[in-house]
Amino acid sequence: MAARSRDGAVDSRPTVRILGTHGVPANYGGFETAAEKVGLHLRDNGWRVIVYCQVQGKGPIGYDEWRGIERVNIPVALPGWRGTSMFDLLSVRHAGRHRDVNLVFGYNTGIFNLWQRVRRVPMVINMDGIEWSRSRWGFTRQAILYVNERFAALFGNHLIADHPEIEKYLWTRAPRRKITMIAYGADEVLEADEAPVRALGLEPGRYLTLICRPIPENSILELVEGFSRRPRHVKLALLGDYRPDEDEYHRAVVEAASDEVVFLGGIFDPDVVQPLRFHSAMYLHGHTVGGTNPSLVEALGAGNPVLAHDNAYNRWTAGPAQAYFSTADEVAERLDEALGSPSGLAAMSAAARVRYRSGLTWQQVGEQYRELLEKFRPLSR
């Protein structure tokens, strides 16, 4: 039986409903970007795409369209995680009225996915990283995430891992036949205006970038300490909201920084962030947990040489041609080697683009999602 669009017209296209993000257009984080890019790819390949969007306030559910993607706008007045949980619940209840395949990003409220399973709604869940293991959540939040991860793994018809290490981990949660590895993607940046970079007091090619949430698991202190061991004659530009008067870790980072370290604050405008990446001499990446990190993929897409924390997640994503560290001493040594060799940096930049084009473009990622979702089309009719 053919589906019907909101105006009641018969619509013969396969339909996917995307849940678990704040919605489109993306202006919040990695999952929103994935929902947008994958949704647009599916739209371009003949799918009807419906995305659930969280909006502030009270009132009835609203409907509109953005770039050919239908949006279900659900008002939520509650703040923080309570608002997100309520939004997830309302999204699941709404989507459960239909037999369209559901693409769910994240498992934070995996217990709600019982509703789709009971109603025999086909459901593919992107399981993100091992979120419950992050120490920053605290015991209670970690326990909640752990339980919801188990529920999502049980209720989902199929699970997506965004990294081979996450895939191996999910083998302990579900049968292997139920899991597919699809990495995160990024846009390639081949040119960018210098004006946003110069407006921040930086000279193109004469600075390094470090873009991440300022928390210990991102190794920022080690990176700043290693960079600041000696004069570098380049700047280190840190993007993020640092509050040294309120946070002990932030204070330690600021105190460790030399006068060549520049704190730019939180910058989220892609028209600024993309030029910052493109004109950077090197990208520093200290993430120690998680799967395929969006920021690292974006650096590869901008052709950045990379110095990353030495772990299986980063090595698979960035590849063997980049530099790796475990301690502040190794940061200092790797920077000495890289910054002292322009030809070496050029080789790392070329290798970054090769790695990006080998499977991390949104075209490649979107096509893998389409091929997987096609397998669940018969269930949605």
C-alpha cells in the first residue's frame, strides 16, 4: 500500500523517518549534521524523508518543509535532558503511528524504542560511541545510558556502528548479522576565504587548531603543555568555552598556555570554522574515547596534517601517515618533527585528503545508509 503525504496525496516513494536529533537544518552537533546530510542524500535518491525537530515552547505539533525534507516540529518547554527525553518520547509516539522505516540517531532513550518494536515499525539505530563510559557524566547518568544502550541494542531491527572498534564492541550486545559499520562523514574544503581567519588576529598557515569540548578526556592539557614547552613561532588557536574562574581543568589549561596560545571562545558558524580549518598548518586532536569523531573527519576533509591521541579510534580514522601522541612530552616531540619539516607537513596533508576520499565523504556515507535502509523497505509496507 502506498504512503500518503501530509496533504493526503498518494506518495509511492519509500519513506524514512529520522529521530533522535534536534532536527534540520543542522545547528547543534554531529548527529544533526548526519541527519541533514543523509536525509538530503536519500531525498536525492527518491526517498521521502521526514525529520523530527525539537522546538522551544508549548503548543501542538507543527509541520513544514526544508529543502525537500518534511519536518515534524515538536514543541518542548522543559530544559536540558528532561526536554530532550520528552521530545524523544513524543517523536517515538508520533512515528509509531506509521509503518515507515525509522532511522534513529543515538540510544540515550533506548527504552522508548520498545514502542516501535511492539508496533512492528522497522527501526535502524545508529549506536554512537560508548557514551555510558564517559566519566564526565557521573555514575547516575552513566548507569542510565548503560541501561538504555542495552534496550536499544535489543529493540532495534539493525544497529549502525560508526567505527570498527564500536562494531566489535556491539558484537557483545547483539548478533553480528544485526550490525553494520558506517563511518561519519564531512564536507571537503578545497578553498576558503582568508578574511574570517585574519579577523581573529591569525595569519593563514601560521597557526594550529584545537577544536573540542574542554574536558579532560580530550587531552587538551597535554596538548597545550607540549605545545608550550618552547617557542613555536606559530599560534595555537583553541576553540571552546573556557571558564578558568569556574572550572579547575580550564584553569589548568590556561595556566599551562604560553603566550602563543590563543583562546578564541566557542565558534560554531561554519563560515568561520571552515576557513579556520582550511588555513591551519596542523590540527591537534586529543579525543581518547568514542568512534569516528566528526571534528577529526572534518580536519581530514580540509587537508589538515593531524597530531592525534594514540588510540585505535583515531588511528583508524586518520590513517598511518599522521602523527600520534600519548603524553605531553610526545606532543612536544611530534610538533618539533612536524613543524620542522615543511615537506613532511605537505605529505601529511596529501595523505589526509586521500584518507578522507577513501570512505569519509558524505556521498559515500549517504549511499551506505541508503543501501542499508533499502533492506527494510518491505517491512514498511
